Amino acid sequence: MSASGKKRVSYFYDAEIGNYHYGQGHPMKPHRVRMTHNLVVNYGLYRNLEVYRPKLVSHTNLTRFHSDDYVNFLRTITPDNMTEFSRQLARFNVGEDCPVFDGLFEFTQLYTSGSIGGAARLNANQSDIVINWSGGLHHAKKAEASGFCYINDCVLAILELLKKHQRVLYIDIDIHHGDGVEEAFYATSRVMTCSFHKFGEYFPGTGDVLDIGIDKGKGYSINFPLNDGMDDESFEKVFRPVIGKIMERFAPTAIVLQCGADSLSGDRLGCFNLSLKGHASCVSYVKSFGVPTLVLGGGGYTLRNVPRCWTYETSVLLDAEIKDCLPYNDYYEYFGPDYRLHMPTSNMTNLNSQKYCEETTIKLLNILDDIEAVPGTQIESGGLNNVTPKGMDIDDDDKGADDGGNGDDKREGKKGDLKTEMAK
Ligand code: V1D
Ligand code: CA
């Protein structure tokens, strides 16, 4: 907190981001980050943000999560040489969803630097909140690109936060399941992942309510599967109790919030019916806990709505009121015919009944009741104060220091395969 009592909000932006192109007809447009930045500037929000310029991440930093082979491949592949790499393109799932384009590796380095650098700022207590709208690429796997994502900056930022923080919470309000982040931490109790997403014949197909983690991580993966038409009222009714319970039971000391804007009404790939206020209400609720938070972007495919959403959320994070009438900006013509910040929702049916929402919420609250309480978060008379949290070594404190280790080196298998990183 600053001397004035306001949160110190840091912000990452690199103008190069908007120059990368996934290709003709591809829905992912890095340009939306430049549009967001331009709106942030023209609303005058930029003046209240501390802009940071992190060091560009190295190959070694990327291999804290990703395999050497995969990072080497991303560094090598170009549109000109790709015909020589057909076997590797298939092996690393680089193709239609995740195409090869000019500057691909530099693009991944840029957005990832924003997230890792942001996590380092939180660790150093240089900021209370850090924003990187170019980050949040939650589908990338250890050795595989997936769903427009190549390097998983969310996982790498969480690994950075684990150097200092014993428990990190990852929250994902993108309409797609945050599968890459869940998979990376599926077997540990030091990271809790919680994703809200459309489920059933929808990419990536994972994120059932019954998928709750394994081994020490059992109960630390939380999934809220949803149907088409999710609206503001229902979203708030499921988001607040679940996140409130996580805060009470898991008591994270740092949070990563992925704010994919494809959960907004009218998204080109999405099927929810959230307004900016409904989406931002999640941001506001997370902020209300006062825990150091890294706020990331993610999906979002209706080009005019993504800058609206992320600019509004920047204002919410700054506690600044901004007017509905859009200021003149470089992309003004995109926002016609109304030229307003807030956009209307639709009259589509909400296929998430009250009964479904309540029953699923109760299932998740029960899962959370079953995880071991964190010492100091329970009422004295309950006698739980000296209980060792599940999967946590009671002498773990030293390991949490800035040594690259995170004190939980017994993960195994494909899910949660972070053994190498733990050993460093
Ligand atoms: F419509 C397209 C046009 C060109 C290329 C891809 C697409 C497209 C639309 N939806 N691809 C998808 C999804 N992929 C599939 C594939 C078919 N299968 C064999 C897989 O359905 C991928 C959707 C990715 C969503 C990414 C994200 O919004 O979650 C995101 N998060 O951070 C960044 C992006
Ligand atoms: Ca999600």
C-alpha cells in the first residue's frame, strides 16, 4: 500500500505485442492488447499506473516448466523453415490453433516476461497488484502448444511466486478451462487452481467438477463447469461463495487471476452472456481480499469488447471511476455506433438453472471443507490450529526462500510434472 492508502498498481505493456499476427482468419489478435493500452492511456488511467519494464525471459527461465526440446523448437521454427520440421510440428501441436508466424518466439518471450516480471515485483513487495493484459495463455503444456498458447506464462509466474509464497491461488474466468495450469499443479497442495468454464463439447474438453487433483493435490483443483448463457447474476452467485470459501480454507498469500474476455456476451468463440460489470465484479471481489495479485489477460475474440473489458478492469483495480462515454482514441471507429464503454448483453437463455448452480456450488464447498485447514485460519476451539496443512512440510519455511525451490518435490507423472523445477 502506498502512503496515501491506495493500492500500488503496476502495469506491463510492450508496443511490439500488437505487431504479431497469428495469421489471416485466426481469431487470436494480439492487436487487442494495443487497443486496450490506447484506451487506458486515453482515459488517463495510465498516469496512476506504475509501468515496469522487465528483463526479457531467457531460454533457461522458460525451461522451469517447459521441456528443453520444446523451447528449442519454438526458438528455431519460422514460416520459412517449417516444411523441414513436419514431425516436430505434429509432436508439439503447432499448426492450426497454434500456427507458426514471424517472431513467434519473441512474442512468447514478451508476454511471459510481463508475467514473470510481475510476479517478481509482487515478491519484492514493489506492487500490490500487477497487470499484464498480454499474458494469461493458460492452455500451453510442458511440451505442447495448445489453444492459441505456446508458453504458459501463468505457470511460470506461479513458479516465481512460489519462491516467496507458501500458497498461491490461480483463478480463471476465461470461458475455456484453464487446463495447462491445472495440469502443472495437479499433484501439489501449494497451488490451488479454480476455473469457471463452459463444459461439454467445448475446447479443451477437460474441467469436470469431479476433477479435484491427485495425491497431495487432492482437493486443490477446483472446477466449475457451466452451460451456455451464463449471466451476471448467476456468475456472481457462484463465483463469490466458491472464491470466498477458498480464501477461508486455503488462505493464499498470492493470487494469479486470469481474466479471459471470451466469457463476455457476444464473444466470437464464447457462449456466455456476461456484461463488463459482471466480468469485472470477479476482479473487484478478488481485489477486496487485499492479497498481492497478478492480473492477466487470456482469450477474447470480439475485438471491440476486449479493450472495453480490460480497460474497465484496469479502472476497477485502480479504484478510479471512468465515464461510459469513450474518450477519443486511435481505434475510435471500432466502438461505434454508440461509442460507449459498456456494451449490452443479449436475451439468450441462461442454461444454468438456479438448482444447477446451487448444487455445483455445494459440491465445491464440500471439496474445500475436506482440505486440511491452514494453521491460524481456524477458530481456537476447533483445535485445528496445529494441524499441518496437507502436503506441506512443517519445516518448509526455509525452502520457500528465494532459492528457486518450492518445497514440494514429490510430484510425479504427466500431470503436475514439475519435478525438475522443484529440484533446482
Ligand atoms: F476458429 C478458428 C479459426 C482458426 C484457427 C482456430 C480456430 C479455433 C476456434 N476455436 N480454434 C478453436 C479451439 N480449437 C478447437 C480445436 C479443434 N480441435 C481438434 C481442437 O476446438 C481452440 C480455442 C482456444 C481458446 C483459447 C483461450 O481463449 O482459452 C485463450 N486463453 O488464453 C489465450 C487464449
Ligand atoms: Ca476458465
